[in-house]
Amino acid sequence: LVWDACEAVCAGISEGNRVTDSIFELGIDSLGVAEVLIQLESTFGEGCITVDAVMENPTVSAIAGSVRPALSAEGGAANMQRGGQQERAAGGAERLVWDACEAICAGISEGGRAGDSIFELGIDSLGLAEVLIKLEETFGEGCITVDAV
């Protein structure tokens, strides 16, 4: 979803999936940052990220980590803006979690059983550790704990 916001401002920026490179080096200027923030707020809700957070570490990976709390806050997607963007944001986060699970246990996402325990779907405790590593690669270190699962 962060790439989508960046692409809306600077077409082609996501080519190469360079999530750890500065968005400034990838072609977004200071005015573009303001536009990216507007895009992110339309998806995740007003105040989901600050200019300071982006300027401190202007990479897609860090930006995704900064907006992550809006996805996991009490009420989850209900805290996001209403309408099509709400479903898109919630679906984007769910898709990323499924991707992490699929990397460990192929076929786990078949059947759309998002409400079932990942343990019931075939992931064991070692697999859980691997899923958490994948999620941290996507959302940033400390984004989730074993206790939260």
C-alpha cells in the first residue's frame, strides 16, 4: 500500500522493489512527500503518519512500519477512512500476512479461512517463528510478538 501511494505520485518508483532505498533517491521530492502523505491518509486515516516519521527514515520499509499501528490499533480497519479505501487497506494488510504464511506453508491461504488459527491451518511453532520473521521484514522489527499471535 505504501508503494501504491508512492506510485500515485511518481510512476515507476516501485520497479525493483527497493524498499530500503530513500524515496528521495528513487525520485520523490519534498512536494511529493506531502502528496504521498495525503495518499496514505486517504487509505489509513488522518494522522496515520507524520512528516517527521517519513523524514527520519524515508524508505518504503520504514514508512510501512510507521503506518502499521493504524492497521493494528483497536478496531483495526474500522479506524481507517470509510468507503472503498477501508476495504483496500484491510485487504492489503491481510494479503501481506497471507503472503508471509504462504512462504512457510504453501496453500495455507486456500479457502479464505482468515478466521481460523494458523496452527489449525498447518503452521507449527517453528513455522510461526518464520512467519514472524517474514512479517518483520514487511512491517518492521517489533511489529508483532509471539504473545500477540
